[in-house]
Amino acid sequence: MPHGTVVVSFAGERRQVNSGTTVENFLASQFGEVPRDILAALVNRRLVMLDFPLRGFQVELEAVRVSSREGEEVARRSASLILLATARELYPEARLVVGQSLGGGYFFSWHGPSPLTPSTVASLARRMEEICAEDRPLLRRSVTLEEAESVFRAAGEHSKLALLATHRSSTVPVVECGTFVDLAHGPVAPSAGRVRGFAVVPYEDGMLLRFPRNGDPAHLPPLLPQPKLFACYRETRQWNELLGVVNVGSLNRLCLSRDISDVIRIAEGFHEKKITQIADAIADQYHRVRLVLVAGPSSSGKTTFIRRLAIQLRVNGIQPVGLSLDNYFLDRERTPLGPDGKPDYEAVESLDLALFNAQLVALLRGDEVAVPRYDFLRGRRAEPDRWPRQQLAPNQVLLVEGIHALNHRLTAAVPEEAKFRVFISALTQLTLDDHNRIYTSDTRLLRRIVRDRLFRGHPTTRTLEMWNDVRRGEARGIFPFQEEADMIFNSALIYEPAVMRVYAERFLLEVPREHPAYTEAYRLLKFLAWFVPVFQDDVPQTSILREFIGGSAFED
């Protein structure tokens, strides 16, 4: 191979180019011009911008289109950058702070001398469209740590300075849109013109930056109200502010001091207070509530939550009795098929809804019933003579937990007034800095990686491979029903990523670079690197976190 060249594997073919050729130039030579829906690329399974230079003996290259999961991530990050640059240009005295994922977009709070009005939001939307129409470049470059600190100090970006305080590399990647400079926590599109289909709308006391579905600019999903979820986010944010921890920089500062022990105790106290409130709410309605339904996505901490809720219910004189949905699966040959032609065990139709509802009604009426037992090895129910008998006493409530627990079809035969619904999920309100959010699902993914590796014998590659399927099932079977809940419990812990880094970083490093899951492992490793690690010594045995790292007081 001639000196100064690199072999690029792309779309099933190999081609030799000069070392240092950018991804954009390579793709232009392949397509004539780079298609507008290509926003970034995977080079040796690492997500990079199109200006990335190709070097080495050989590389594997894959174009990242806006319709892909990685492309959607790049598009959202790019739109956020454009919004922040627009706000700095039009309202330099104000400050936007990114918040939770909501309504198919990101919520931004407004901090400024004048209140946010619909006309203010409209002016931001118009100027964003103008910046996209002029196709303003979005640039990424590397600067020294001292230069980055100087830029952010001049701009009054204290959250970024706090984050950089524990950054030990001599250089820092930044992105620019016009005169606005931000830390680069991942690739952005090469220019604003490639970012299409977004919308900026007022929401509560802030605004939503909304994104198109599947990267299609013609399909912006309808904005459905989510008042209960928003209230949960707002409550968590207030808790974080009471602790003095709203971003990773402030958390890192406490992790480097003895104060982190107090943060852990107070964060756990917030959890216990909320669980007590839920138990009290059930007790206040005990004259009508006989069925408590708990639903939540994977790794939300349902097992520990239910154990702790049961204790608080007993404090109120109520004895919870569990009823497992797993025992109501249809025999395997009767399981409905999904779009891929395989058995869909996460569909509500995979359960024997008729039997479950009939037994619910009988139990709540005080009758004794024979509860089925499912044999997962054989994929069918055990023989009826092996079914245990169950009956509710007057001081007992039935507690049902599962992916479909909030779905009305699951308990259609039970009157609504007899039900109390709880939704649980890890809804982090911690941000990297004022302008860069943490993906809510990353908290659960890290929990699952650690639990699967420590206690289930699953390699990290398997957990990462399964995650997209898990999330698709959650999007279909759980999240559409979260607003049906009577109360929402946020299982995220403000100090959690600092503890999880000690475990997850080790397991993520096991993922081979040639494995398809390496793209996600590499992203998570970069994310975890921002946190100062904390050992688990101060984590109480009753903590939800113990469900994933071990040492739980509720382990059987």
C-alpha cells in the first residue's frame, strides 16, 4: 500500500484514498455530492462529524442518516445548538437551561430580566429558520483547556466551568454556531441547513424544542399534554436545587469532598418521603382502593420500590398481597406474533386477559381462587392441581406489577374506583451543564448493564444488543399510559452516575472495538468520564441502587 494512503471499507467495497481525506470529501466522491440527510458518520464504529480526517492503514466507514438512531441524536443536538445560538444573539441578557425530554422534544427554562412570552418564542423560531435557510456552518474544533475556560468565563457560563474543573485532558472539543460556543458532547451536523422539521413552542413557563419523528421533517408528532410527568420533573428539579446539585459540575465538587455522604443520605430521604406519600395516598382511599397497579420500564427499580412501598403500606395497617402477571402468559404456541414473525411476549395479548380479569374480580369480591403457575421451561402453564389457592382478607390489597399494569385492557373488568396506579421510572434531572442534557434512558441502561453483568451472567455486548428492542417494547406498552398513573415515582438518584461509573466503566471496556455494540459502549464511556467516581460504601442497603450493584436488604 502506498505511503500516506488509507483503505476505506464502505458499502461493501474497499477504496484507497489519501490519508487525511475527510469523511465529507470521501462521501462526495461516492455520491457526487453528500446527500442532505447524511449528518455524520461511523468511523470504526465511533460517531464522528463529516469533517473527520480518515487516517490509519484501514478504516470502516458508515454514513449516518437522519432517520437512524444515531442520526436522530445528531439532529437533536444540532437543533439545540442553533436554538442556544439564536437566544444568545437575540436576547443576550437571558439564559436558556435545558431540561427534560417532553412532548417529542426538549424542555428549556427561561431565565432573564423579562418574562418569556409567546412573541419571544415566535421570534426565536423565526430566527432559527433564517439561520437554517442561510445554511450557517456548525463548526467543531479542539482548543486548550485554558482557552475553553477563558471563553466560558467571559460568557458567564459557570456550569461549563464547573464541569471543566475536573477535566484532565489538555484539550477540549467545542462546537460553534456563529459567535456562540458550546462544549462538544458529540457530533453535530455540518451546517444548519441540514437540520429540518423542528418546532419551538411555548410550554408552561418555558418552551419546547420539538423534533420530527424518525428524522422526517414532514412528520412532527402531535403535542399531547403530559401534566403529571411535567410535575414529576419539576418536583425532582426542586429536590436537586435543595441539594445544591443541578449539573455534573456541582455533583463532582461534592464528590471530591466529604459532603457527598450527606447528599446520598438526603437523596435517599427524598425517595423514602415520596414512597411514604404514595402509601399514604393509598391508605386515604382504602375505602375504595383494593387493587394497586405498578408499571415501569426496564431497570426502573420496580422490585425494590414495591418492597419499600409494602413496608409503608403495612405502617398504615394495610397488607399488600402480590399477584404476578408472569403466571398469566398464554401457552407458548398461542403467543401472538410480532411484525417480525416471532412470538411477541411483550404484547398485552400474550397474557390470558380473560382469566386474569375473572380472577381479579373474584379476589376483590373476597372469593378464593386457584392462581395459575407458568412453567417457563416448558412454555406452558403447570397442571391445575399444582395451582396455589389465594384469597384476600379485609385488610389486604392486591398488588400487581408489570409492563402492562397501567393499560386499561389488563384490568378492564375491575371498576376504576377500585384501582390505584403508580408509574415508576428513572427520570434524571441532572444535566451535564446548562445546555447539555443527560439522556433519561442512559440511567436505566447503565443500571441494566451492571445488573446483567454482576448477577445474570450476561456480557455487556448482549445487554447493549437487546436495548433497542427493550425500548421499542416500552414505547409501545408503557410510556403511552404513564399519564394514567395516580402518582409517579422517580427512581433516579442524583448521586447515582458517580457510583455506577465504578462498575459500568469496567464492563463497557470489555466490549471489543469490532463488535457492533462498540458504538454505544464508546458513547457511554465518554459520558461516564465526566463524573468523579464514588464508592458504594455510603449507599444504604434499602436503596433502589442496591438492586443493581448488590448488597440489597431485600435480596431473597
